[in-house]
Amino acid sequence: MGLLQELTGVLQGHRDGHGFVINPVGGPDVYLPPAEMRAALHGDTVRVRVVRMDKRGRPEGRVLEIVERRPRPLIGRLLLEGGVWLVAPEDKRLGHDILIPKAAVAQARPGQVVAVELTEPPTLYAQPVGRITEVLGDIDDPGLEIEIAVRKYEVPHRFSAETLAQAAKLPDALRAVDLKGRVDLRDVPLVTIDGEDARDFDDAVYCEPTRIGRGKSARDGWRLVVAIADVSHYVKPGESLDRDAVERATSVYFPRRVIPMLPEKLSNGLCSLNPLVERLCMVCDMLISAEGDTLAYQFYPAVMCSQARFTYTEVAAILVNTRGPEAQRRQDRVQDLLHLHGVYQALLGARQRRGAVDFDTPETQIVCDDNGRIERIVPRTRNEAHRLIEEAMLAANVCAAEFIAQAEHPSLFRVHEGPTLEKRQTLQAALRALGINATLPDPLKPADLQALAQATKERPDHQQVHMLLLRSMQQALYTPHNQGHFGLAYPAYAHFTSPIRRYPDLLVHRTIKALLQGKKYGLQGGGDAVSAWEQLGLHCSANERRADEASRDVEAWLKCRYMRDRLGEDYLGHVTSVAPFGLFVQLESLFVEGLVHITELGGEYFRFDEARQELRGERTGIRYGLGARLHVQVGRVDLDGRRIEFRLFKEGEPKPAAKAPRGKSLPVRDGEVAPATAVAALDAVQRQVRQVKSERAQQRRSAGQRTATEPVSRKKGGKSRR
């Protein structure tokens, strides 16, 4: 991008005060220094001109025009300081506190979390002004973190009145007209296998051994039936149900709560494959060889009745011990489960021959109490039942993609491209820093990464190695252009198996139904077909990322609350990431990640080695790299910023006074009272800063001068990982 070139794009703020204008055509983003952010907000559409290249080689811009202000309300905490009402935004990328006139407080109390609508945007010389439109509650209210997240990330969480009315009119059970043109599978013992806390059941499975072919060429194999809830029978294009589903594009999962894509009557009722209830479904009926190759398949609409609802834990126990108590309770279904395990082993063998990646990366599960607070964080283990269902769903998804690709019909594929040249080089350097002298070929194949994963699985730092391999790959997305799935090593892949919670799956169902009827499925108001599908793919991909960000934000908030009661405690952890400003360390016993800032590493200069992914002290030569095991102490928790900070633990060093019980103060000299926690101390400093600025602003107003207030900076610690 050249000097003086102009660009219009969406502004993405940064908690440190600067921002970036996102290039809509895919070129480099334009950096905006803090001075250019004074009159703009994160989310605004702005026109900028490139005025120089900064020291990092990034184009740096100057704001020429605010094309469009973000129309959405802001979420923050209401403060009363020096007689002035302020809202400190929850999203630190906004960078401005909002002034609230006394008449616009709407009976909210200081300290409560509120939604604010701007009435006056920020200027070069004044803070933004707004009015409170909604009071979400007090900061300690159960579930408030979810209410904040759905508004902070603009997750649609209320269905329209038309959608609710349409859902209410749907029947509670199947009607005779619903069965027309469907295959009757009610006598087939299909079962669902899901987690203990699952409420909606997308899929049911059944498997039986069979002979494939005729005569001497016949061979043993499996018939695998994957039945998926037929959401498309009830959600029609252009109707209110469909419009709300398009807007959401996906369900959003939080601890103890789900924001569904469809109203509950559909997601947990009429479309859910509940046990012993007749339901409509779309079926992928496959013949799979003993080697795990799909030799034939067909799709058809059907009616089914699930014979049982299994959990992953229950199925895994039955597969381990077919005479155990779990198997005794389910004697009539044990043989069917053994058949499913047989086809799973065949499919697993085919996966290994394809060279699909299967990394051992740690996953955790948050266990909450009745008030929505963390009781404990435990590792999430995948057993044989998880893998069994995963392979069955993969097989059905591949058949759906192949069916659509062969018909050359537009639809949405799930595309995952391989590592870029830059990521491949970064990965190779990081592996060498860990003592792994592997040469990554060009082009890189998934089998190459899987071979690396297998070769390093016995290393004590194998989880860090596998995480590096995972981070080297690009993010999967939805697009009408089939470019294959790198990670799974499939030439074509689509999402077919979860139409209750993913809109792309619903589109795939509609496409398959149209093809079965010899028709074409066209998007409502599509215009140019390919362009319309591209835009819909971008929308679904963006909403998927939004859902992930909102879920991570809630988990981060809960973890900060959890660690706030553990200030001063020490734990063992390992380095999961290295940055110029410090080390990210995950605690081994709690599975919580935090930052050890570079200033906590000792009184010397540390140089960041990007190739080796390590910090190295210039005087002592001490190195901190990936996988390093450290003894750390919880030093600070920033609930608003969702950040946990550690310090290196020193034997004999007294633990900070912040370990006193929450809500109580610690006596200090001269009769003063110290804050009970580091968070309280920080809040006290912030209140003092705001009070001073408010008093100065009042003095200027009384003198008849126009207020020229800089936005309050809440910069803490180092830079974030952008």
C-alpha cells in the first residue's frame, strides 16, 4: 500500500490505545496511532489516508472522515465520581469513558453494568456522551458475564415476535402429511450418543455387518446409517424462522447456557431426535469396506424412532466391558454398539492411511456451581465413544460434499487450507528451538504433520509440540469453492450433521433435497449465484468466529473470578507461548493461563528470539522458551481486562497481603486501611484518576471553557497477543 493512498474500512481498536483499519480487499491493515483514535470508536467505519510507514513497516494512516458510526449500544460499568456519571466500557478496545447526564441514568446505581446508547460521539476535544438504555445487573450477579458477552460481541439473543409466533404454530408431533415420500426407518434400532448435558440431539446412528458385492467378488463390510434431524422440513427459505437462523448462523455455547440458532420448540423438541419419539430425518446410508473405504452411499428423507439415548461415558464403559453393569442395563443394544465400534475401527484405519492430522492438544471443561461460578476446571478426555461418533459424522459429511460436488451444484463447503509459507517457516524454526530437526517439505502434506506428531508423542513436552503444529494451520471457513480439507485430508468436505445448531448444515440439507428431486436450490434474492453463496459463506464464517470469541470471553471472565480468590498462591506451570513482553504460562493443576511479564523475570534485559520462540537474558544467558517448567505465584487479576498475571515464585518470599478474606481490609500503619486485593487497589487508583479529571473538567466548565478531556487510559501490563 503506497503513501497518500486512501482506504475505507472498519476500525478495530486496541486496548493499548491505537487501532487498525481493516483492509476490505485483503491487503495490509492501516495502523492508527493513539492520537488518531480520539474522535473514533472501535467498530466505526472510517476513511483514512496513508501518511507514512512506521518502524515495523506497517502503513500508518490519518483519519479523514468518520463514514459511519457504530450503531450498537456499548456495555460498561456505571461510575459516580466527583458528582459526574461515567460508564467505563467493558470492551477495552473502545478506549473512551462515556459521560452520562444525570437525567439519562435511568435509575441505575453506581457499580452496575449497563447498556449505553451514544447521543454525542467523541471529538478531538470532548468525550462521548450517552444515555443508559438497559440495566444488566450488578457485577456479581450469576450469569451476568454471559449477558455482557452476548451484547459485547453482538450475539443475537432474542428471537423476533414473528419467529416465536411461527414456532408456536408448529405441531407438537408428526402428522400424516409429514410422512409423505419418506422411507420408514421406525423399525431400525437407531440410537443417539451424546454428552451427559446435551439437550438437542442432531444425529442418530446404526450399523450392521453386511456382504458387499455378489458372487466370488463379494467381501465383508459394514452398512452404516447416519440419520440427521430434518430441520429443513420446518424452516423454509424466506420465512421468519429462516431469517433469524441466518442472522445467528450458529448456536453459541457458554458454561451452563446456550444461545440457540432455533427456538426451543424446534431445537429441543420437534427436531431433536429424542428417544422413543417419531422424528423426521435426512439419512446418509453408506456401505463401508473392512478397510474403511466408502464404496457406495445414498441420501433420502425418512421417518425414524430413536431406540435409546446413550452418553459417551456409558458407551465407552460398555465397549470396555460387555459384561459390566452398564452393558447389563442395555443388553438389547450391546451388539449394535459393537458393530458401530467395528466400523469405527475400519474408518480409523482409513484415516491413518490418508495421513489426516490427529493432534494431542489439551482441552478443558469448566464445572460450575448453581450460581454459575467455577467449582473446578478439569481436563476434557475423549474416549472411544467420542471418536466413534466423530468418524461416523466425518463419513456422512464427506458423502454430502461428494454428492454436491459431482452434481456441480453451488453450496457451502467446509474448506481448510494448509500452512502458508510464513507459518511453515515459523513452525520449522520453533521445532528446531525445541531440538526437533525436522525438514518440512514444500508442498506440506497433512501426513507430514501427522508423522511429526507421532514421532514426538513420547516427549514430555509433546502437548506444546502438537499445539505448535495446530497453530501452523489456517482457520477453516465456509465457501462455495471446494478446495478440500487439509487437516482431515479430504478432497471435498461439507457440514451435513448439525442443522439444529449450524446454518451451513441446513443449506447442505436443502441442496441435497433439491438434487434428489431433480431441481436446483437457489438462495432467496441471490442475484449472481456464486457471489451470493460467497457472501453467505463469509457471514457464516464470521459468526462462527464471533461465537468462539464470546465463549472464550465468558470462560476468561470465569477464570479471572476463580483466580481472584487465589492471589498470592503458588503453582507449577509450563510456558505455552512466548512474546516480546513476556511468557504465557498454564498452571498444571488448575489449567488456567496467565502472563509472566518480562519485568518479572529479573533485573536484566531480555531479548526476544522469534525463531527460537524464547526470551534470553543478555547478561546471564538464562533462557525461557516453550515448554519450560516454572514455579509461579498469582500476582494480579484484572477482571475487566480478562487478564491474569503471574510472577516467578521465590522461596522464603512472604505471600502478599491480598490473600486476606475477600471483602475485609488489612490494617496498616498510621491507622490507614489497605485494599484487600490487588484488584481493589487498582480500582482505587482508577477512581482517584477519574475524580481528579472530573474536578478539573468542572473547573473548566465553571470558567466558561470548553472541556478538552482525553479519554482515560486503562493500559496495564504489556502488549496483547494480536
